[in-house]
Amino acid sequence: MTTADVQVFHHLASPHLLTASSTLSPRLIRPSPPNKILVSVNYVVAELKRKVWHKEIDFKGMATNEVTVSVLLDHGTLVNKINNRVRLRCNYCGKEVSGYSRLKQHLGGGMRGEVTPCLNVPEDVKVQMESRLPRTKIAHVNNSRQGKNEAVVDFHHHGTLVDHVKRRVRCNYCGEEINSYSLFMYHLVGTHEYVVPCNKVPEDVKVHMRNRLLPETRKPDEHREVLQWSNSSSSPRRDSSSDGCSPDESSSSWTRDSSSDDSSPDEASVDVRDHATVLDTKKGRVRCNYCAKEMNNYTRFRQHLGGIRGQVSPCVEVPEVIKVQMRKYSLRALSRKRKHSVVVEYSGSDQVDEKLQVLHNPETVNEEEAEDDSPRQTQRCVGRFFFANGIDFIAANSSTFEKMIHALVGGGSTAYKVPSCDDLKGWILEGELKAMREHVQKVVCSWGSTGCSILLDGWTDDKGRNMINFVVDSPQGPIFIKSADLSDSIGDVDAMISLLTGVIEEIGVQNVVQIVTYTTGGSMEAVGKQMTEKYKSIFWTVCASHCIGLMLEKIGMLGTERGVLGKAKTITKFIYSHETVLKLMKEHTLGFDLVSSSRIRSMMPFLILGAIEFQKNNLRKMFISPEWKNLTLASTADGKMVADLVTGEPSFWTEVEMLVKASTPLICALHLLNGEDSRPQLGYIYRTMGRVKETIKKMYEGRKAEYQPFWTVIDGIWDDQLHSPIHAAGYYLNPGLIYFKDFYADNEVKAGLLCCIVRIVEDEREQDLIALQFDEYRKASGAFGSGDAVDQRAKLAPAKWWSLYGGECPELQRFAIRILSQTCTGALRYGLKRSLTEELHMKGRNCLKQKRLTELTFVHHNLQLQNLPASNSDYTDVFLEPIDPMDEWIGGGSM
């Protein structure tokens, strides 16, 4: 009897095998006498061969892989076997898996991406199964064989599975429930935008979980996980000639173990791979582990860490000890490189001042001489100021500008090199253009999940040309794309459609949710109809600010209201047309101005009317004061008329008060939609307009005859221009509205929601899933009704709420986020300066200058958009702008 026969016999004769498997004959249970062992073994082997031949049991690999039999018979039950493929059920948790290997992985907790780990398996069985798995598969789970004391990164060590089907996990540290395994790990790490971070997780678990999820953020003072093959005695070394780097960079191993570093603990390693992720070995391209900046050269990367400016921007997040070491190393290398070289510096003025400095003894170069070129960074800041404000570069050559900069840098010092006009349109513009393109690329990457809106900003310049800017808006911020001159194609629907089609194709049809236009005049209405026919998934909407402006304009055109605004204009024109009266008014109002201009022209009369009512008592005091009576203007016909209007006509002030009551809710809505609330307002426009009407009704104390004319104006513009199906969908999907008592979904709202589902979601199966999942959302079932979800309904932005609590309904979640991430206002809210765009489209410029001006316009507009006021700032002047001295409210026209 061979050794293999004895092994097979012991396996087949073991009690657990005989009781667990029904495929072997019951006769094998009876033990054989010693003198009949050989006969029994021969019988068992013959029986085994017969079973395998007839495919009654699959022992493929069992003779050579002992653990397969153990897994099959000790810890799992054979469910079925089809075409040599077996399906097994775990004896501990009841989960079914396909194949022996997956059952081993299930029990051992390895390869979480392939199979869900068993949560009920005994620890000794788990350890045994884990030891049987290939080491390459469990290296990320347990590195104890390599002498590392690391935290385990599988979710089941740190959370309790609440719902096996929906994979909902409860954190063992803070008790928070998360909707998926991956989001749970982000919960422990605390880096995901839409996941609440755990504030009780141990630091070692947090660090190693971060290494698992974000390996590029791994820092050198943390142990790197090294993947080793079993039975390998040495790690592969990297060939120094593979990428053409310097010998000192290529001599270290890719699998360098930090435990073997013999440097002192106070000194940081200067090895690039300790502080960066290598992206391209041939080009030497690396990504910084601290700030994620990418660069193409190891030397530049060391200068980046050491804070040595000139060729690369410094890292602002590198630890100080690493910064010091990298600076010392780079300065020594720089000294060797500068040996017998000539350094040429330029003052930056128009007259080139060459300063030659020969380093005869470069070894004595100190850090102050070679370290960082901070003036260069300061020059970029000066350039950024020029670009963002559209200042002519010729101002940089002004002697007063140079004196101002020298005064700012300290004591009139001339050591600082003021950027010249050539610097501004040369290397400084190139640097800002590169930085801005990187910023734009980051924003573009977010459009896949949130979608975006194309905002149109059109106007007519002083030369009668029709200009338009294209801005793309998303939760990550607005970006300027391009501009165009429509003068030659005004009223040409096909030309406008062709222009819009090019913009959409550039952005990506799959990313665009809506186009927000600035007007319905001209051919825009026809363009909108044809665009929605061409792109079914894209909605055409009108800017809500523009529509509210139309409401104010129509209200101002009503009979009584027109008379009130005319009288108010008479007062302001008289005061602002006479310097002595204006000075007297400022004394009585403590410097308060009655007139302010607005980018929304129809808003301006009501702002002035509100200011007049606010200063009512002060204006009355002024026109009955001795100072007024002593003025010559007090005895003129215009002076007497204005004084009588302010002091002696009660009906005027009554009419002013009534009109201010009607206009104030609309002006408040404008401020709310344009930045007072930082959340995207598409999901709130329904409620906002409803509250405007109710506030007007309340101000008139329910007297229908008085408030109905204003309601008629508002309803007419809402129905004809402002309302869109996407607004109805946003109202229904807003968790801050649907669960409250005043929520009302009429047929218009329901039809709008259905229209959005059909147009945005092309797959009919996904449409059906959204319809089913919507019922769970409406009833607040599952995660929608959890404690946190209820608490955050009215606090979080609707899209963020969906990303946190909508994971159980993924199809509906994706749909809701794309809808609720959009705006309902146009580019007017950003107040882009139009002079540079107008100059860009002037003809007669050569190609090189046109290219530079195009780049400057791109940088100029995006710097404006990048530096918008922070959320929840004071938005009382969101639409205000300098008033034209010839405006009809202060001096233009006749009395």
C-alpha cells in the first residue's frame, strides 16, 4: 500500500467525512480489522474512483490539496453540482458561493472584492483558512508575517452588518449606519465629501484604512505595505538604467523596507519614492504624497519639497523635518551644478540690467543665496491682480506703480524686481494659464456624477454688437468656456443652434442637464424648442433672475404704480442735479444715498423707492429746515413742487408704501436665488415663488382686490417663461420640502417629474426601477427614514442629502443628484466684466496677439469666477454696480 493510498484512506475513513457526505457508501463507516486493512483500502480507492468516474462527487484536486476536502466537509454543504461546477453553502452564515476557492476566501476573509467575508466563522477556522490562501491575496488584509503591526482594514473588523442584502453597516466605534462597505471605509477615514466622518475611530485604524483607499496619500513615516510572493527570498531590484535618472536616485530598491533604514530617526529620507508615487518611470513623472502635485523631474520634486522656488512651486503640506532635509540635499546638488557657471538676472524693467555673478567657490553657497525665489512668486501675485481686474499691462511700466510696489515690500527698497509689461504677457500669463487649466480640469471631472448647466450671458455693446459668454455651472464651481460675437447671425436660428451644438459637444452631451438662457426675446424661444428636440435629455430654461426682473418691470407699468415711480424719479433728479441740495440731503441722511444702480435694470426703481421710504422722515425734515428755506432753489417752481410732494402729499407716501410691499418679496427672492443661500436653488424655486405670492397677500391683509393684480403678473410670467419640468422634479425630489405639511404636489408637479424621468433616463428598465424606488422615498422607508436622514432633511443641500442617504435606491439617487445639483439662475449673478470680451472680438489683430488675448480672457473670467464671495456673505449688493452719471434717475433727460 502506497503512501498516497494511506492518505486517501485516512481522509475517507474519518468520521466527519462519513457523516457529512452522503455520496459515499454507508458500508465505509464500519471499521476494518487490522488484517483486512489492505482489502478495505483497495475497496475505498475503487469506490472513490467509481464515484468520480460517474461524476457523483467532484474531488478534483483533493488528493493534492488537503484543505479542499476539509472546507467541503467541515465548513460547507454541497448544494448542487452542474457540469463539474459545484455550489456550496457556508455552515456558519448560510451564504452560497460557487467553487471551493471562493468558500475558502469567504471563510478566511481574503479578497473582499470577489466574495463577501463570513461574519460568523470561528476565529480559529478563519485563521486556518487564511493561512491556506495564497499570500498575494491576503497581503492587504494581514501583514503580520512581515513583522508589521498594522491595523486590519476589512470592514467586518470595525463594523456590524445590519442588512446583508443592502450591505448596511453599523460602525463599532460611533454607532453610525452607512449604506455600503466602501462608504463605511470612507466613514472611518473621514475623507469623503458626502460621508459623515467617525470621530471615535482609533488613529492606527484610520491611517491604515486611508492607505487602503488612498494609497497616493501614504506618507513616509507610515509603513508601506509590500506585496511579496511566497517562498521568495529577495525582492526584485530596480535597474538603474531603466529611466535614465541619476545614480543616487536609481540605486535604492523599489521595495525598500522602512524598517531597514539605518538613518537616524531625526533625519528624513531623501529618496523620492519615500515621498511620492511614481507615475511614469521612463519620464520620471511623480505625484507628491502630500499635496498631490505632479511633476516630471526628480530634481524638481526635491526642490518642491524643500521649498526652493524658481522652477516649481513649493509644497505647503510637507512636514518640516522633510522640508529641511530636502532643502539641504537640493542646495548641495545646486552648488555642484553651478560650478564655473554664470548667473544672469534681469531687473524686469524695460531697460535690461544684466547682473553677472560668477561663483568661483560654489561650495560656499549658503541657503539664502540659492534657496527660494520668493520675488518670482510675488510677481505672479501682481500678475494675477492685473489679470483678474482687466488692467492694461502698460500700467506696469508706470514709475508710480513701481514706487507703490517698492513701498509695499518695505521702506522703498529697490531690491524687489517689479514685473514688466513683457513679464505680464509672457511667463506670468503662461503660468496662470497653466494653473487655471488644471483648476478647470478638476471641475470637469465632477460633471460625470453631478451633471452641469450651460449658462448664456448675452448683451449689446456700445458699438451695437451682440455678444455672448458661455459659462458652465456645477456644484464644484462655475467656469468660463468661451465667448462669441453674434452680430452677423442675429435672428439666425440655425447659426445659434450650430454654436450651441459645438459647446455641448465640447462639454459632453452626457454631462449637460440644462441650458439657462438670459432672455426669451428675439429668436431664443425658437432656438430653445429646436434644441430640446435635438437633445431630448437637455432642458431649456430661462434665468429665474431675468423672469423676476420682468415681473418687477410689469408691476412698475401698472397704472397707479407708474405714477408713483414717476414722482419718485422727480425727487431724485432734483436732488442729484443740484450740488447744494445733494450736500444738504447727505447731511440729513448721514451720508445715505437714495440712488443705486443694478445689473437688473427693472430692479433699480424699486430699490430707489425703498430707499426713499426708508429716509421718509429725514427727507421731510430737510425740506422744512432753515437751511433749505435759505436756498435760492427753494423758491423755484421745481423746488416748491418737490418740497410739496415730500412734505404735503399724504397719498404719495401711501402709494409708495403699498408698492414697496409688493416689490420687496420679489427683491428678496432675487437675493435668495443669487447667493444668499449657498445651496443650489433649482429644488427651491417652486417654494420661493409660492412664498412670494403668500407674502404679498399677507402684506395686503388678504384684500384680493389689492393683491390680485400683482398675482396676475407673477402667474403670467411663471406659466409662460419661468416654469420648466425640471423645476417640478426638483421640488418633488427635495427632502427639505416633500416631508413637510405644506408640501403640495398637483398634477403639474407630477407631470414634470415624469417628464424628467423619461427624458433624462433612456433605459426603460432603469425608469421602472426609479418609479419603484420613488415609492420608498415618498414613504420615508429604509435609510430615508433613519434618524440622521430625518435630522438633515432641511439642513443639508438636497443633492448632498441624497448622496448620503439614497444609497439603497441607486438609480433614483443618481437621477436626484443630477437634478438637484443644478442652478435656476443664469450667468448674470456672477457679474463678469464684459470689456475684455468686447476687445477680444475687435477685428484687425494678428494671430499671435489674438491668441494671447484669448488666453488672457480665459484667465480673466475664470479668476473672477474662482474668487467669488464666500457662501452666506452679505449679498445686499449682489446686483449693485456704479451708476451712470447720465442715468435718468439722477440727471439724464428733463424734469
